[in-house]
Amino acid sequence: MMNSGLSPVLCNAGSNAVHHHYFGCPVCGTEVGGFIITGNGEDDWSTHTDKFCKECGQKIDWSKTEWSDIYRH
């Protein structure tokens, strides 16, 4: 585990996913940010940003991350 935060990387969730991209840990690729379904409707979703990777413990720095990147791919 590193003490300094690293920016997350944009990952492809695949064509069968509700949302096709997410932000992953720069060390192990585990999802650390993205969209989550909050209800039953098409527009019932929110976003999440983890401070640490739940898999490897890497600290995540969101300060330079632009959410618009998730829509460009």
C-alpha cells in the first residue's frame, strides 16, 4: 500500500454493464468510483468515490479527476 494518493484510471466495464465505464484503482484496477443504481428508474443513479481501494488499500486522489471523461469513451 502506498501512502501518497494516486489518480484513478478510466476502465471499461464491458458492454453488458449498465454503465460502460468506471474509475479503477491505478495499482490493481478494482473499481473505486463510478455510477451506482439508487432506485428502479432509468435516471435513479448516483456516483461514488472511494478514498481507498478496498482490494489493495491504495489511497485515491480525486482532485485531478474529471467526471466528464467517463462519458467520452
